[in-house]
Amino acid sequence: MSLLETLQIPTNTLDVFIRSVEISAYLPGRVRLYAKSMVGNPSLEAEVRRKLLAFKEIESVETSQVTGSILILYQPAVLRRNPELAKVETYIMTHVKGR
């Protein structure tokens, strides 16, 4: 494990993104995030959807610029084959609001 991983310092744009949102709920295969910066910002909403759906391991992404909500659906076994996404899922599991 590298020093950056040990210190949980973001190492790529996906790391930075996931640390910039509130992780509201997690169940394997379903993640709910909230991004205050997306409220009332249709261009950011579109960019978030586009970038997340660029990962073939993610089945669907539902967003709302009204609430800033991002719902990500995926098959856990498929997502975990991608080391970058598996690392993000592990981060999400340990940083869900209220845990």
C-alpha cells in the first residue's frame, strides 16, 4: 500500500469527485450521493452523468439538479473487477453518512 493510499489522499479525478460529495447511502450495487454544487447546475449534472456512465461497470446513473442527488446502480461483482472502482466502493462503504 502506498503512502497516498495509507493517508487516503486522492490520486485521480474519481477519488477527488467521490470526496467532494456527501455519501448518503450504500448497499452493494446501489449508492446515493449528494452534490450541493450540482443544485441548479444542469451543465454539471450532465457532466457528472456522462463521466460516471463512461465506466462500463456502472449500469445506470440517475441525477437531479433540483436536489443534487446522484443514484448509481451497478452489479458488485462486475464493478469490483475494475481496481479503481473497487477502491472507490471501499471508500464509500467506510464513509457513508451516519457511520
